[in-house]
Amino acid sequence: MSASLPSPYEAPDLYDLALEGFQDDFGFWLDESRRAAPAPGRPGRVLEVSCGTGRILLRLRANGIDAEGVDLSAPMLSRLEAKAKARGLAVHVYRADMRDFTTEQRYHRVFIPFNGFAHCETVEDQLRCLQCCREHLEPGGALVVDMSYPGHEYWLDVRTERILEAESPHSESGGTTRMYDTRTKDRVAQLQHSIIEIEELDERGKPTRSHRFETRQRWVYRYELELLFRLAGFSRWEILGGWDRRPLETDAGQMVGFAWKAG
Amino acid sequence: MAYTSAYLDPALYDVIYGRGADGKPVRAALDDVAFYVDLARRQGNPVLEVACGTGRVLLPTLEAGIEIHGIDLEDGMLERLRAKAQARDLHPKVFRGDMRDFTLPARYRLATIPFRSFLHMESTEDQIRALRCIREHLEPGGVLALNVFYPSVDFMAANDGVRKLTIQTTHPDTGLPVEVYDTSRYQRAQQRLSVERLVLVTNPGGAPASMIEYGFTLRWIYRFEMELLLRAAGFSRFDFHGGFTGDPLTSDREEMVVMARRD
């Protein structure tokens, strides 16, 4: 699929302006990183797949977590490394495809946060990615995948105009950054095509610059995710419904899937 | 009168899933006989129909000169099938069996699960067991064909918790109206549909209508989930169609028709 607009990952500075402030999921990833410890006093190793500019990974590092990252986008990783340097953090990242990566380590947890798994658009892509993650786990380790659930309200929303997705203060100009999404959805293919617009506004709310990107996301249902875990060779799995570890009882929120490698 | 299952009154089953006064099936999803008979002709003998019920598809297939065997979990449904066959001078081979765990001596060119019966498999384990068991009964190169409703977002939104007139037909014996009212409830994250059904059978001579009540639950399946189930059961080639005309599956308002081949 050839996109006519660039990927949002070609503009990591704008990506960060729009999304760096998002923190709702961080407590969960930090907690899960601490649970990765194989024994008391022995911290676990963590790998974040689709780590991007390090929104999560750098904060994990700042909290003393032994975490590394994988991402496909060189611009995103460059920005991550620049941020790490500015914050005085040492971090090891690999530029690689989530379907086919190799690192030197084996990990107690592999994370795919923030809909990163939605970049696997086919069953083959999904299975290759999960198998690759599994290979990088220590025995008894867990893969944790966080996805938005493709629920009823989501599919019923067939608005064709742009929707405000995120708004945050512009750290440099004193104005605001707004991220809009214009969505086309295919219910059977479980696909969303997005035109993303990132608008920079000055302190009086006047748009000064606008940038357009294009991306796609492939959604996954809960039993489907269980079957993917099964086919990728995991020995057991559990699907939760949020970063607070609630059970998945409604289709209106998050889906957090855990899959364990046999110990 | 109240039943615990639709299958405990096979005569009533035939009335509501039979043909209307115009001779046509009462629902589009029931307009499948020509599809399954043609498929049997092309794919070859013998054929196994799983969940054959009272023979709505099996008997016309036999009449077309095709060797077809059937299994069903419900003795009462099979008894009615045999009685109908006798009246038409047909000699069916049908067996009581659970689709998750049955053993027949023959191996088949084609196995079918018409009219959404696969949705009686309410867990992933049951689904995979049934598909594996059926696959073991296929010859190499044999085909499994089944159809299920696609979980339409708009249909669910319009029907959830609302009593609706879903079937209007006439009783073949009396020529008088029979009406089916369904109250459907959707547990969306669990992919479970629960139906409370009321059947009103108009009686002759102005006598009060007979009221029959029963309920059933179905576990719906998404397209990729179905593909993963087939893979988990050992099938490696599959096709998905929307409706019985061979068109691709593109809309969530269509019947999902699934074909899988044993290598």
C-alpha cells in the first residue's frame, strides 16, 4: 500500500508535540516492568517494540528500568537518542522491523504499547511479530500488547470530517498543538485509514502551520488476539480491559493482552 | 409453553425456518439450499452435513442424487428428518453426534455446516475441537463450507434489547399466520448473542393463539478470527465470501460464507 502523504513517523518533533504529554498508560508500563523481576532484588529486562521517540522507554529508563527499544523509524529513533542525551539517560535501541528483529538480549517482558501492534496489517504480519517477540522472551516471560478495542461506538462513528484527537501546549511557541484525524473505516477488514493533521497555533489560537500525514491501523478483537497468541506458540494468555488491570467486560476501552512463554 | 432450546420442537422448527406462503425462504440466510447442493455436485461424493437438523438442506441434496450423511446432536430433529425422508421415499444416513467429538467411518469430499450452526460453539476450545474433528473426516483435498451471520454493527445497534418481529410466515397445515418475536441482547466484548424468542401460532376457529417461548445463545465470529480458527484446526487454505453468490466479503451486513480446504 503506497501512501500519498508521509507517515507521521517522518516528523518526530511534531509527533512529540502532539503526543509526548500523554501519560495515562505510563503507570501501567512501569508497574509491569517492576513485575518483570525474575526474583526479589533481580530486576527484569524489558524490551519495548515500537518505542518511537521514547515517550515510554525514556521514562522507564529514568525510573531505573533495564529497558531497550526497537522501532522501524530512523527519524523517531534519532529523536529518542537526542532526548536521551539531553536527559543524561543511557538507552540502547535497535532500528528494526517488529516482524523480524534480532537483539542480543532475552527479556522478561516485551511490550508493544499504544496500538503499535496495529501496524501489523495482515495475519502473517501479526504472527511473525508475535513469534519474533516470543523468541526474545526468557522462559516464563510475558509479552504485553496494548490496543484500543474496536468497539461498537467506534464503528458507529462514521464521521467523515476531521476529529480532534489530541491538544497540548506548544513547548516552543507558547501556543498550542492540535492533532486531528480524518478516518475511513472498513469493518470487515478491521482497518482504519487516517489522514492526520498536526496544526500549530500561536498564543492567540491562530493556526500558524499545518502538516498532513497518512497512516493505517488494523484492529484486533479479543478472541482473535487469543488465537494469535496461540498460533504464535505462547503457552497461556490473559486479556484485560485497561491499564488498571480490570477484566475486559465492555468493548468501549482498552485491550491489554498478556501472553506467557512456557517457563 | 416454554422450551430450553429451539430443537425440542422439531415440527415448530420446520414451520418457522420453512418456506413462506410464496414458497420462498423466510430469511435470506435460509436461501442456501441451491448453494450447498451445487457445491456438493462440484465437490463430489460423499458429503457430510454437520448439524443437519430436520434435513432442510440434507433432503434436497439427497434428492439431487448426491450421497450425503448427516450428524446432529438432537435425536428429536433426526427423528423428524427420518420421518420426512420416509414420506419422500428417501433413505438418509444420519447419526446422532456432537460436532466437537464424533467418529464416522467414511471420509468426505465435502463437509458443510449450514445456517449458522457453528455459532453454537461458544468457546474457542469448542470451535477448534469441532473444526479439527471435521477436518479429520475430510479426504485430502476435501472442503469444509459453512455460513454464519456477520456481526453487523448497525444491526446490533437497532436490535439490542428490543423485541422485534423477525419471522412472519404461514403454518403449512392451517395456512394461518405464525409470527416470531425475538429480543436479542449482545454482550459485545464476549461476542455473545442471547435471544429470547416468542412464537405466536394462530389457531383455527378464532381460538387463542398458541404462545411458545424459548431462548438460545450464539457466539459470533469475526472474519480474521475465523481464519485463525481454521489455521488452529490445521486448515491452510480458505476463502471468505459475502452471501451465497461467490462475491467477496466486503460489508458487515452480509452472511459470511467460509470455504476451507484440507491439504
